[in-house]
Amino acid sequence: MGISNVLNGTLIAYEVRSPSEIDTAEFKAVSTVAELLDKLSENPPTEFPVLKTTCARLVGFLGKGTDQMPIDLVNDAKDGFRAYLAERRYKENSIRTYVNHVAILLRHAEDCGWKPGESVPEAWKSVLAYDDAASCPNALRHFARRCPDPASITVENVDEWADDAVKKGLNYRRMRNERTTFLRLLHHCGFLQQAPAFLLQRTGRSVKLCDLPTQFRQEMLDLLNWKQAELSMGRPKGAQIRPVTAKQLRWIFQQLYFFATKVVGRTGILSLAHLMDKELISSYLEWCVNVRKVAGLGLQHEVRLLFASIRQYPAFSCLDVSWWRILHDSIPIEPESERRRRKAMKYLEYETLESIPSQIRAHASQTRGLSAKETAQEVMNELMMRWLFVLPWRQRNIRECRIGGQKPNLFRGKISPFSEIDKPLWVRQEEERNPQALFWQFEFSPDETKTKRRVQALLPRPLIPVLEEYLQLHRPQLLTHSDPGTLFINEDGKALNSSQVADIVCALTLRYGGRRVTPHLFRDIVAFTWLKHHPKDYLTLSKILWHSNINTTINTYGSRFNESSGVCAMEVWLEDREKRSASK
């Protein structure tokens, strides 16, 4: 069959085959790439040479010959093909061509009888029937081809699949959402033997604010405002809470109302006081631990927060809630050793984290065809990762670090002669040479820190070159309309939120370090590494972490120094004594 006639200006026209070519009794649907190429070679389309070249690239990507390469496998793995080509430094035009021709190859396969969903095992048909199936196509394709029985899939299998996809360059948030949807789908279908706690905790948790009774809602909002106000008469000293804590307290009230009305079926809950019933709270705690699998330590924190607000609020001073402590102490707590063990499994070595910024830069320099905005994003990622292991701030301070606006908290200026800033040697030497020298500094007011302390210091020298490069050349590329003034900005040119900061950090540590590390875990890793090289120097560490009380630092990070540390110290001491004795 010849090529179809095309209008002037049309670059490529694909052949239109007659249905009679495939709708015959002798027709056999193709299943491998080799079979498809043989079929197409009988009457090659215009794009056939490029399709053959694309298949050669797929051989390198999938590690299989075309005769051993099922078309289903190409369909499953197509999302990672772009990242594979980019890693091998193909130009963007070539990458786009190859990716487009994979789609063309699959369309030809469908013309030759291949059907994407036809080979799905029978056991998966009930999973595909759910509406959520459309939200996790990649996971379904991957596991349906490899696991005939959905009941054999574990949470670890799904986590490993999602992590591998991120390592190949796919979007972190997209893969995490698809992973969660897929696990929920398996759980709903009864195939997940042991549902993860986060699935159980996200099912029917609370009642919306607008659906609460008027009196209940107003009492709750008045209490939250009283707890957050700068000055509230009758409120104990130090009992003021931050907006993030107020949000958590509001959620606790809403969830309690949900439990009382929807789970237990109580009626007449019109006031906060109606929830403060020992039997009701006891049942609620049992529900949280036994049904929703809430961690005991977090549940104890919720109980303390709830009853502290009730006992302090003057409007509820007549309520007798002295029984709350008994319930609080009855909540089972996971052993500290087990919590430390699970936390340690999430750690990366400090040296690994330290290498990630250079890996980001190397990857950006090796990837051809990056736009100015994509390059700017890579430099911002490099700066953020370098920032976290030099200055392990809380993620709130990372995203609220401002270089613009009426009062920036990161700026370049002359150091005041009355400043209490501690200066490194290189700064003192520069001031001696030039009294008018300008230096990068940061300053956070008490309202901007968790511990309500003013923090001011000079920016460490290792951060300055990348910061200045980013501000001068790359940050302007990320702006869209108005400048939010924050140092780090998202793809839309706006200030980052907490989820976006976590997504960036988790994706980069997973891709370049092999393990997902949250921004807060950076603080732990830096702290433990510092103590490893500066044993028992808790005072300096407390200043690095902005702790207001050194006991917080000791209680949190002193756990690593246990009886085994004493044994090691004794061994070193004895060996030193032996060496001194032998040298005499």
C-alpha cells in the first residue's frame, strides 16, 4: 500500500491500513516487539527507520532483545524512558523524538491486534473495576504483569516500586500519591494482608467545621483564639500556642465529635463540655489504638494538648477532668529502643548527604537541552540540600527565609559594632582590611522561631558562592509574576509550602542517596554526626539546632550514648594506658 496523499505543509502522514488486513481468520495478534517489527516490515510506514532505532534504544533501556521484549513491558516502562535517555546525555530533540516514537510504536501494536488490558489475570479484574484504578495506572500495569495474585503484593513491594520510579526521574509527589491510591485499592478489595497504619488513620476521621453545631463551633473557635492571643487574661505563662498547634487542637475536637456522633452514635453533643466524658474519651482512645492503629506517643501528645486547653480555659473551670491522667498513662507506648531502631533505618550517612549537591550539579551539567528554568530549578535544589547539612533549620525557617520584602531575614550588609554576632577568623580579617565590608547575615525574630528566641548569625562561607550564583543568575528564571520575596520558590514562582519542601528534599535524597530523608531527619543526622566528632558537646549542638534549653538537646540526642558508649570509652582508655606503659 502506498503512502496517503497529504496537503502542502504536512510533515509526515501515516498510512491508513484497511481493516481487512487484520480482520482475517489467519490473523494473529503481535505480542513482542520483534513480531511487531516483522509485521511492519511487510509494508513499512514512513517512520519505520526511526521506529527501528527507537527499538534499539529500548533494548538498552530494558536489557532485553526485541524477541524477548513483550509489548506489555514497553507499555509498562515507557514513563522511565525519558529519564534513561537524559542520563545518557541525549539532546532534548532526540529524547522527544524517541519518546514520541514509543507512543507511535504502541499505536502500531494496537493496529496489529495487541490490546493493553487483554492479558490482565482474572484475579485483577475486581481491582480494575474500582473507580480509583484510573488514578494509579502505572502501579496497576507494573504489578498486574508481574504478580498474577494481587494478594501476594506487600506494602514493601509497592514502596520499592515507587522509590525506583523516583530514582529514574519520575515526579516524587505523583508517585507517592499513586502508591497510596494503589495500596488503598488493594485494601478495599481485600488483597492487602496487613494494611499500613496511614490507610487506617485516613478513613473517616473528623467532621467538617461547617457541619458542627453552632454552639460547639463557636466555643471551639473562642478557645483556640484565647490560646493563640498575645495576651489572654487567666492563661498560664507559657501556655500560648502557635497556629500550627491550634490547627492540630481543632482537628482533635473535630475528630472527637466525629467519634461521638458517627462511631458511638451519641446525640445531643452541642458543647465542648459534652465531649469531656470519661467513658467517651476511654472509648475514643481504644478506637484510636485498636482500630486506627495510632502510635501511642502521638496519642499521648493529643491527650495532653486537649486536656491542657480544657483545664486552662476559664469557661470550663467548673469541669472535673482530674481523671485524664489515668487515661493518658494507660495508652501503650512503643519501647524507646524500637523507635530508635526504626528511625535509624531511615538515616543516611552525613557523608552521603554531603555528596548530594555535587551530584545534582554534575547531573545538570551532563543533561543536555535543559531550559533556563530547569537549570535554575537544579541550582535551587543544590542550594537547598547544601543549606540543610550546613544549617539544619526546621523546614518552616527554610521556606520562610526571605531576601526581599519590607524586612528580609537573609541579607548582605555591614555588621553593627554593637552586634553580639560571633565572627569567624576570615570575617575579622576582612573587617581589618575593609571596615566597610559587607557580609551575608540572617536574623529571625522571636515570632519566627519555634522556641520564641531571636536568632542572628553570619552565613557560613560554604553557602555563599552557590547562594550568590543562584540569586544573580537563576532565581529570576523561576519568577513568574510578583516576587514572593522568599529565597526558595516553587515551579509557579510562589513561596514553598511545607509539603513542597518535604517533596523536594525526599525526592533528591531518594534519587541521589538511595533513601528518602525528610527535612527534619536532616537535623537528627547532623546532630548525631556532630556528637560523634565532638563527644558530649551538647551546648554547641543546642545552638546549632536553636534549642532554648540544653536539656532538650541532651534528652533528644543523648540516647545514642548508652551503655555501649561507656564500654567503648573504657576500651580506648585501657589501650591508651597500655601504650603509655609500653613507651616507658
